[in-house]
Amino acid sequence: MAIPQYYNNPQAYMGFVGFLRLQSGINNNSPLTVRATTADIALSQEVTTEDVIDSRFDRTVYRLGPKIVEGSVVFPAVYDAQSGANAVDALYRYAVVRTATGLLNDFNLDVKYAEDSIPNAASFTYQGCIANTFQFAVTQQELVNITVDMIGIDRVPEQPGWTPPSAAELTNTRIITWNDARIEIREGSRGGFENGYIGGQFMRSFEVNINNNAERFYTLNKALFPQAIAPTKRDVEGNIVLMGRHQDLANLALSNENYCAEDTEIAFGFVSQGTQEACNTAFGVVLPNVVFQIEEIGLTVDLLETTVSWRSLPAAGTGISDPLISSLDTGVTFNY
């Protein structure tokens, strides 16, 4: 008996054959593939209806909204340097480095959702993208997770000549886990910390969020896409979950009213545990001028934990060195 023609047509297209690739890294001219766990960058457009008086009880007019390119990519930090660039470093720089006019550097993003056989065409280039937010998060017994929210201007179909990463470009590598992560709270002129810092042995989880608060700007340019995307004031904040309550850190927050400025620092990143050449990838940043809030604490029958929120005020600007980049460029040495 012959198999009917409609079986396996359309085919089931598996997403793992797709990929997400920066066409060029900010410090590197070669394409950079991100080993993503999820990525929902997409083009969307809202279609709404309007109320008009036209003798009908059904709606008869509709309106097109702007075309929105946005989404997020989540990926584990890995010991992988493609042509000398690491995805964590590259996307962090896209989220932080401002030009002389205060704008972020943009990039084109290739996204292949699945195999492109007819009629399934699911490969696009998202043009004029910026990294609006960047999150570095690590929890005990877990991996180091990176989340980047992107905003773009336009989407075009796949350009001729697309090929997946070669075997030499994308080799096996180890995921960076909580034992590779390094978090330190470093005392400033206020002092008060034993040994001058609070290390990761007191912490259960750590999260830092950098938000550029970008906005889309439209003009009468005959298109439904925005003419430009611009970042506004930057927010740098996060939280730390401690095992128990740390008296020195609690006292620091409680005494905020006694001081008129803050220079406490948070250093975060990851280091290599290995000695092989493939493990030479590292990442480290020092956040300056960190203001801590009073801890959140509650009764529990389980492990006692306290959550401390914080905010960093780097005070960077056009023509002024940005400590979020200068510390990355010079390298960070951790105390443990």
C-alpha cells in the first residue's frame, strides 16, 4: 500500500538546527554565534479597530500599528572564544558602550528559526538592533545565565550565502557554573568590612541588571518602522540573596543617612578553574558607588535567607571614562 502523499507534508521542522548570530562583534569583525537556550526576537504589529458611526453594529474599519522588532535571548556563559570574542563580553559591551553622542552601538542580528526548505522560510536579519538590557545572574548549584533584551528597527529575509557555523568556529566547551562565578562587595571610604570585602561564601545568588531604557522615535518617513532608537538614562541595579544575615552589610545600609556620598563597590564576573588554553576566557567588572538598601528578612521553617537590593551610580557620560567598561578592559582581580 502506497503511503498517502499528505503524510509528512508539511514536515516537522526542529528548531535546534537554527542559530542566532551577531553579524560582527563590537571588538571583533567576525560573526559571533550565541549558544542560546531561548530566543524570542521577532517582528510584531498590532491591528486594532476603531469605533465609528456608520449604521452598522459590526466594526468596519481597522488600524495598523507600528512594526515592532524586539525580544530577548537567554544563554549560559561558556568558555568559548570564537575568533577571540566571547558572547558575554560582546553583548555586555553592546549594552554598555555609548558613542560620543550618547547612543549605543547597533548591530545586525541573523536568526535562523528552522530549516529553510520550501514552504518553510524562517530566516531573517534584524537590522539596527541595540542591547537595551543586560542581566548577569547566578544561583548556587546553577549555571551563570545571561539575558539580553534587544530592540531593532527593521527585519529583512535571509540574505544569500547564509551558512551555519563551521566545525572550527563552534567546538565543544564547558558551561560556566556557580563555582566559576566571583562576587565581591568591596568596602569604600566608610569601611566596616572584615578583611575589606564580603565574598561569595556568604551569598546564595546574585543578579545585576543594566537597563538603557531605550525609546523608539517615529517620523513621517513613509514607513511603519521607527526612524531611530535612542537610549535614555541608564539604570544599574540588582540584588543579592545572603545565607543568613550579614551584620556588616546590614550596618552599611542602616548608616546611609550618616553619609552624603557612597563609594562602595561590587565586583562580579567569572574566572577559569582550568589551566588549558581553551579555559582562558574570563570576565570581570567593578561597579562603583553602590548604595545598598536595608535587607528583606522574614521568619521561615527553612534556611534563613536575607535579600539585599542595591543600585550603582557610575556617573559616566559623554567624554567621561565609563567605569563599567574601563574595569572590564583593565581586568579584575578577585580576592578569593
